[in-house]
Amino acid sequence: MNNDTLGLFDERPTWEQYYMDIARLISTRTTCLRRAVGCVLTFDNRILSTGYNGTPVGIEHCKDAGCIREALEVPSGERHELCRGLHGEQNALLQCALHGISTKDSILYSTTFPCSVCAKLLINAKIKKIVYLEDYNDKLSEDMLKEAGIEVVKYNGS
């Protein structure tokens, strides 16, 4: 019995669809109260690592401890140092570092455009392309990624 017989798939997804669907699923693991972000880091159409935003291992989740930034009424995109959590991009890169996996020339698929902190990390990790779903207003990030020559593409759903 094949997939056509089962009627499971009308057509095979593109690589971008496939990885963005995975990133969306990964974002459901977030422990952040403000934004759910999921990332997939790939090389040669193979998954290197994944990441979602949340607190470091062994640290109480924001869902339980509360959001410092929310309590202080910090606007989105500001004062990242006040957050208990790591961003999805940071966690994806850390998983590669932890397991000795090179990120050079890899592609990041993310549900959200990277902030300037993550952009700096992605630049130094030698990521060659970023495909993102939702905008995030961070002009510095846009400028640095452009200056670094990283291809940035907004996912269009096809």
C-alpha cells in the first residue's frame, strides 16, 4: 500500500514547506509567554538541529515563574538581557556546538525573523541563508545580515 492509495498526500512538499512545517511544530514546545519560535538548521537537505525559545535546562520555565519582561512592561524587541529564556536560533546553534556539528554554509528555517542578538550569532556561525515566516521589527538585524551577505528570504507558503 502506498501513500497515493491511502490518499495521504496530494503533492509532495517543497524543502521549504517541509522545514517550515517542522519549525512550526517545534515552536509548540516553547515555554515563553510572549512569542512561540521554532527553528530548523539544515545542511544539504538534512536536519542538523532544531531549537525553540525557552529557559535553559534546569531553570524554571517562564510559564511557571512568570515573565520578567511582561512584569516590567518591556516592549517587544527591547532589553533582551532581561529575559530568562534563550531564543530558538540560539538553542539550535547550541545543540550543534554541544554535539560537535558544523554550521558553516547551513540554512536556518525559522518561524520568526531573527533579532539582532541572534543575527550576530548566525553571522559568526557562517549560516548562508535564513528562511523565515513572520516579521520581527529589528532594523539592526536586517542591516547586519545584509552586510554579512547572508541571503534572507521571507517564506511565501509555496
